[in-house]
Amino acid sequence: MTLAEALEPLYREYIRRLDEMVARLPAGTALTEHTTRTDDGQLALGATGLPLRFDVADARDGHTYEVHGAKPDAPLAEEVRVAGVRVRLLPGNWEELPVACVFESEPPAGDAEELADLLRGFAQVAWYGGFAAGGAGDRWTGRAHGVRVELRGSEVQAVLDLGTCPPAAIEALCAAVAGYAEDRGPLAYLRVGGKAEAG
């Protein structure tokens, strides 16, 4: 089983929640995955530096809705391998998915920051639609919405708001992290899912 296949239930449940939110609004009034602009027309930036992209907005008054699962969704496997690296899978939510790169010991600061940059770079590519080809149809863009990254001891942790970005994107991210580990230093494993910690 591939990582993308294992994570498909998390993705599908998020899309289902989005579709339910759209169905609550009168026909033709839902704006899906729109960006927000400032008064001078510039893209409004979120706390993580990426432009704000909301799940659903009401075209009548601009009210925005963010969709969050009430409970974590279960992946189809507990562990897979991507490019030789173990990826442990825990239940989680696509819209707030933790990804932890766990080093065998505390990494040098430069190595950890390089990995953090890789995670941020992935989020930027995904925000701009780099993985959108496998998206969820006409209503949804196939784009990510945000990322938060930090170093905690021997882990570089990210919380990804993957938006409607398809599961194949996470497989590509894990392959890139495996390439990083091959060149920079070994990782014990990657962990995808779990409960997002407050950042």
C-alpha cells in the first residue's frame, strides 16, 4: 500500500465535510477556497506567511467558514515506507495534519533549519497548486491552505492545513524528506497524523 492510498480516508472525510458546509448555504452563494485581500488589493497574509485561503465563504456577506473534524480520521495502514524511510501513520484530520520528522538524535541547528525550509517550501508549492492535478473536482482547487513549522528537541514538526491538496502530495513530501535524510543525516522515521499541538 502506498502512503497516498493509506491517507485517502483522511482526505475524503475532509472533502465530505466541505461539501456538507457548502450544502448548508443557499445555492450559488458558496465561495470555495478563495483568498483574502487587503484594502489595497494585496493578498492578506496569515500568521505563517502564506496568503489566507478560507475553506468556504458566503458570497452574500463575506462570512467565512473553516471546516474541522470532530474526531480524527483513521488511515488505512499504521506504517508504510517511502523512499526507504519509515512513515508511521496515526489517525488525524486533513485540515490540521501533523507531520513530524524524527531524528535519531538532536540535529545540528543548521540541519534542522534546512528541513524546516523544505517543509515550508512544500507548503508554498502546494498552496500555489503544484499538486492540484489530483484534486477533488471542479468545486475544489486541489491547493493547500497553510503550514506551521517548529523544532522540538529531536523533531522538526509541521502542522499542515492541506486544504484540498490530494494525498499524493504528502507522498512527494515524504520522498523529498527521504532525500534530505540521505544527504544531511539519518532520520529515525516520519510520523504523519496525531493531534496537532498548539503552536
